[in-house]
Amino acid sequence: MMRNLSWQATRMFVAMACVGLMGAAAHAEVKVTVTKMHICCKGCTVAIQKSVAKMPEVTITVDQEKQTAVVTAEKPESVQKALDAIAKAGFHGAVDNKEIKFKEEKAPEGKVQRLEVFSVHNCCPACTKAIKGALAKVEGVKGNSCENKKETFVVEGDFVAKDVIAALNKAGFNASLTKPKPEPNA
């Protein structure tokens, strides 16, 4: 009788352990590291954190020194939603996951003489300098109206619009060519 109870207890323990392991596997975290971001100051760090603050299912760790952000959630959809919010806040970077990524901005084909760019994070003189430096590397860009603390600016010259977006992305900034809609009750 004692042996029988001991055997039943062992079987029950093993069964519970298996259920626990299956439950843990079903709730495995999705973790994405974003590198090559422009994070020059506390303002950049706070802006990235704030962009996902209303997403309780997401955790984010921003490292200003390494210029990285680690986004974690239980579902890939939540991590993608967080990346979309980070982009909307004006940041971009390289993502270590092929399924989760920053959405590509559609730019006009061919060369343009003027391009209005919106929603680029630009909180301090170091941000402005980095934006201007990225734009200066684009062939055909003659000037820009980027000013400190302004998220919208105009690029002028005779250049390929996609090259401007690519240069800003490479510098760690996300840029939109669509004017943002005002936030309700903002």
C-alpha cells in the first residue's frame, strides 16, 4: 500500500512538472535587440521609454552608452507594436529578428528637389548635428531647414528621396514623409 502511494505521488509529481514545462514553453518571451540607434542623451532615452509606456505587456531597456534598446514581450505582435511606437517617436535601428522589423517608409521614385520630412526625434543640439551630418552624406542634397528641437524639416537639392530616408535610418533616426495627425486631447 505504501509503495503504491509512493508510486502514485511520483507519477503525479512528474505529470505536474511536465504541465509546468509545457506552460513555460507556451509563454516563452520574445526578445528583440535594436542596435545602431541614435541615443545621445537622457532626452532620447526618455523619449524611447515613453513611446512604449502605455504598453503594459512590453518591457524595454534602453542603454544610452551602447545605443541599444531591448524590447521584450510574450507575443511577437506586442514587440512589433512597440517597434512601431519607437519609430513613430522618431527612432530607427538594426533589429536582430527577421520577422519583427521597422517598417520601410515609401518614398517617391527618382530624384526630387524638395522633400518635407516629419517626426524625426530631435531633442538636443547633438541630435540636430547627427541629422545634419546624415543629410550631408546624401548625394545631391544642397541644404536643409533642420533646427534644434524641431521634428519637421525640409531637404533641398537634386537627390533621391529614398537616399535621404536611408541616411537618416542609418544614423538611428526614423523619418516619415506623412504629416502626423494631431493626437486627440494632447
